[in-house]
Amino acid sequence: MSNPDSQPPFLVFGAPRIEEAEIAEVEACLRSGWLGTGPRVAQFERDFAAWRRVSPSQVAAVNSCTAALHVSMVAAGLEPGSEVITTPLTFCATVNAILHAGLTPVLADVDPVTQNIDPDAIEAAITPRTRAILPVHFAGRPCAMDRIMAIADKYGLMVIEDCAHAIETEYHGRPVGTFGDFGCYSFYVTKNVVTGEGGMILGRDEEHIARARILALHGMSKDAWHRFSDQGYKHYQVVECGFKYNMMDLQAAIGIHQLARVEQNWARRRELWQRYDEAFAGLPIGLPALPEADTRHGYHLYTVMIDVERCGISRDGFLEAMNAGRIGTGVHYLSVPEHPYYQQRFGWRPEQWPHAMRLGRQTVSLPLSPAMSDEDAERVIDAVQSLIGR
Ligand SMILES: *Cc1c(COP(=O)(O)O)cnc(C)c1O
């Protein structure tokens, strides 16, 4: 029956594209009786390692990217209170993970064009207590890894890459997440590969990953798969005070099939991206910078800048109007120092990082899911064009 009000369906921002293969694998996992960490997690780790061109002993699956960041920084063995330089234009989890690891976050402003952390700002933020840099490959665009690694080498710093937006991203022919000591990935529902909740740690050093694996499961020397499998009961030893961060087979069941379609979904998002670029070229809104030569963009977020002076509508007015048009949008992100917790704890003011502040106050993420049809994309385009008045 048709809806008499004929309201279009709400276009959910970041809706995942779930297909029959995932559904069948989840069912098979449930029927197998083994829901927890086991053979499907091991397969997902092997598949992920092969896809990022590293050894399976260089990856460890966990239950979120937040967990991956936290465990990486604990496994890195940095002394408490060490300073970690990161971007103010990121999700709060990046900064919270630094704090949970007992370290001190220091912000360095972004480049206003790329929206990624500015290497000059990193260098200016270095103090005698700096021990690590935590770049975020924002929206899927790679950070300037040649310059960041040169700074890290010069000052003897570790590098932990937040690759939550950047599963497919490459820089000068090499996957991001493989430049630093650690790369941390997210499989949250809105990300490019989905397990519901989930994350992956990739490490340059296999010993770091072995430690991260132990830390991610209570600090136990043998995981449940090895204790309760048909090889017979094995005693475990607690060798550190770890966390409960392991991924379940039920999650990996989704991820295995999502990862198999990672290229197909990337190609679909690129198509939507190019359609938006063409449709919005004449509008007085800021568009994402063109991808840099010799890099691969992950096309995770299509962010436009709504400046009230140029557009005749405020950013928040734009968000409300899109919502009234039944189109879901996102904000990535209000800069970290806009939030009261960090203001109170560190005395930060948004004005100290002016590029991140301005971007955060103007940015809107438009729907870019591979689950979108061409008609969905046309609805987004029509809505933006009519709001910005062409
Ligand atoms: C989503 C996200 C995270 C956290 O990922 P989870 O898997 O949800 O913990 C961290 N950093 C950035 C930049 C993100 O977008």
C-alpha cells in the first residue's frame, strides 16, 4: 500500500550495505555454537592482513577502534604522562584513548585545505615530554606521512595512525596504518567495512602485536579458543592487567564478507563523490579538496562547508532543513576543544586551533553510503541545490 502522505523514506546517514552472505555467515556462526573469539576472528585477521599486505602476526582484531588505540598506546610502553600530539578535528575517542593510556594529549591544528594535521604544527608542538604522534587520516584522505615520519625519526617519536576513516587509503603506494608503529581501524556501523562494533590493530613489530593481543583479553597468556578447543584444556596465566577488548566470531562473520566487498563499495562511494563534486561545483559552499596525486583516498566522508555569509543559511539551519527533507547528515567534527570536559580539564579554548574551530563550525557530512541508489543521490543533490539557492 502506498503511503497517503507520500513522505519519502528517511535516508539514514552512514547506513551499511549488508548482503545475504553476511546474514548466512552470522546464522552459520550461531548454529555452530561458537559465538565468541575463535576461527572466524582468525580468518578475518588473515584476510585483513593479506589485504593490507602484512603478515597475520602483525594484526589483532579487537571490539572497537577506541580499544585498538588504547591497547596500542599501552603496548607501546610509553611512560605515564608522556605527551601525544594529535589533531583537534577528530572524534572524541582519539583523545579519550590517549587519556585512558595514562598519557597527555597535545593538539596541533589542521591544514585548512586537507583538514589533516599540519606537520608544521606538529613540530611546533613538540616538547621534551613528547613521545608519540597520533595522526588521523581524516575523511579517508591520507596525512602527509613522509613529513610526519621524518619528524618522528628526527625526535625519536612513536607514531600511532588512526585509520578509522581510512581502511582503503594509500599514500605513495603504501597502505596507511603501515607507516607508523601502529595502525588502528574501525568496523563501526557507519565505517567503510562493518562488523557492528569492531576494530583492528596493525603493528609494524610482531612483539607489539603479541602484547596487544594479551592486553586485549584480560592479560591472559592463552585465549579462549586455545583453552576450550578440541586440543584439550590449557591453563592460562595472567601476565598483565589487561582489558576485555576481544572481537567475537559473530562480529567477524559479518566482517569477512564486508571485507570481500571492500573494493566494490569503495568504487560506489567514489562514483557518488564524483556526482556530488559535479553537481555542487557552482555553489558557494566549500567542497572537499581534490585527492592528492600518488595517493588513494578512502572516500569515507563527503564534507561540505556552510558559511552563513556566503550561503545565506547557517550550518545548523542547513542540518535542520536537510532533516526536514528526510535526509540524514553528520557533523565530523566540532573540534575537540569545543567540548566542556576538555575545556575544564586542560583549559583548552577552540580559538587556540583556529582552522579546526572554523571547519568544525561549518562542516556537514552528506550521505555517502554504498547502499544508496542513484535516486537517493539525486534527492541529496536536489535538497542541497534548493537550500543553497541556485
Ligand atoms: C569512529 C572513529 C573512532 C572510534 O571507532 P570505534 O570503532 O567506534 O571505537 C576513532 N577515531 C575516529 C577518527 C573515528 O571516526
